[in-house]
Amino acid sequence: MKITSRVASLSALVLAGTGLMGLAASAANAQGALPSTSADTPRDPLPDSTSAAPAAAVDEVKINQFADAYVAVQTIQKNAAAQPTTTQDPQATQTLMVNAIKKSGLQVDEFNQIAQLMNTDLELRNKIAGKVQERDGS
């Protein structure tokens, strides 16, 4: 796959709201890690892009961890999409994706912050696209 296609694919991940912000909350909630919320129970918001570290702070280790997590999440999504709709388990798929991110050495919020930085940092996006391409063997 061409690097421009890979960058477009990575950008699509980011534009899809990374899909993992809600995923992290729902997976943690399913595992009982988050308290249940009600109208009168305030909850800390997920980090937004303004609290993300500057792109220069995303070191090579984090870039490699992100690439590992991205490839794993992409594989999980591809496998889930290949299953007949009647046998798909969105909760299990979300849990697999969260676990894949954690296995890479990142927390889901770190993964999301890096993905958000890719919206504004072309250099970071290209570095990650290159790392993903190396892992895919494309």
C-alpha cells in the first residue's frame, strides 16, 4: 500500500473520532472501572486535544507503541467486520481493541491524544504512517 493511502487510512482513524474515546469509557464501564454516572454525579471529562502534549513531546518510543496499537486495532476491526452481523459482538471487539492498545504499552487516552495530534502535525502523521507501513510489510 502506498504511503499516501496509509496516511489517508490513519487520518480516517483520527476523523472517526478515533472511535476509541467512547470505547475506553464503555470498556472500562463494562469492567466496572468507572463509577456509574447520573445527572447529579460529575465525572472527569476525557482529555481533549488542547491538553495533549506538543508533537515534539511524542518520542520515538510512543510513536512505535502507537504504530503497534494501530496495526492491532486495525486487524481487530477487519476481523470483526468480516464476521456475519448476527455473530458480531461489539462489546468483545471493543475490549479486544482496548487490550491491544494497552498491550502496546499505551493507555487509551495516550493513543487518542497521539491520534488527535496527527490532525495538526503532518510530520508526526508521516512518521507514524511509515512505522505502520513497516509493520504491515506494505
